[in-house]
Amino acid sequence: MSTRFASLWLAMAALFFALGAAADQGAADNTIEFRVHTHNDRGLVRCGLFTRSGWLRSIVSGTSVKIQGGSAVCVFHAVPRGTYAISAFHDENRNGKFDRSALGWPIEDYCMSRGARGRLKPPSFDAAKFDYGGGLRRLDAVMD
């Protein structure tokens, strides 16, 4: 009986190891693509992926991409399952900053996931959030 149990434990250990490796591989394949439509091809689109706790302050992942044919695709790789929101802006002058007027109003176009917009302040996380269950997720937005 003891060799039988030993064989069973070895088989279970191999199964758990295989499942763990598959789970790790799955996390590596978790990708979010955020396609942004712009008014022109000048500059870059800069995107940030956020969780609720860091909304518009601390990115989980960020990327800058060239614009071609009026659109750019920001790609976030190895994203764990969870609830996220994306913010993007059109950095036409390539200075790496979201430019604003002296009064604090945006002077560069921007967009958020789910088309979220704020009135007199940035949109809330809840307005822009989406649930991500893994795999490939594609989202679209238009710069305004």
C-alpha cells in the first residue's frame, strides 16, 4: 500500500506542478490592447493602466506608442486578473507631459477606458473601470 500512496502523491505533485506552470504561462499571456483614435499622427500616445488605489497617480503599467493612420495601440502584457482603468493622452509636442493651461485645463487631447469623461475634474475610477478576466482584451477610445 505504501508504494501505491507514494505513486499517488508523486502523480498529484506532478499535476500541481504542471497546473502551476500553466497558470504562470497564462499570466504571461494576459494582454490588454487599448486602441486610441487621434485627430492627427503628430507626436505620441502615452497610456497608463491603473487600479483603483492608484487612479491617475500611480500606474501599474505604462507605454508610449507612435501614431499611424490616425490610431495607436497601447499594449499591456502579463496583466493579472482584476479591475482596471486606462488613461491616455496625445503628447503632440513629445515633451512627456500632459500639457495644461494656466488654469489647469487640458490643452492636449485625452481619453479614458469606457469613454469616461469628467466635468470640471477628471473622471472617477468607477466611470472608467473594466473587469479583466485574463487572456486578450481589446478596448477602443477616441481622443477628445
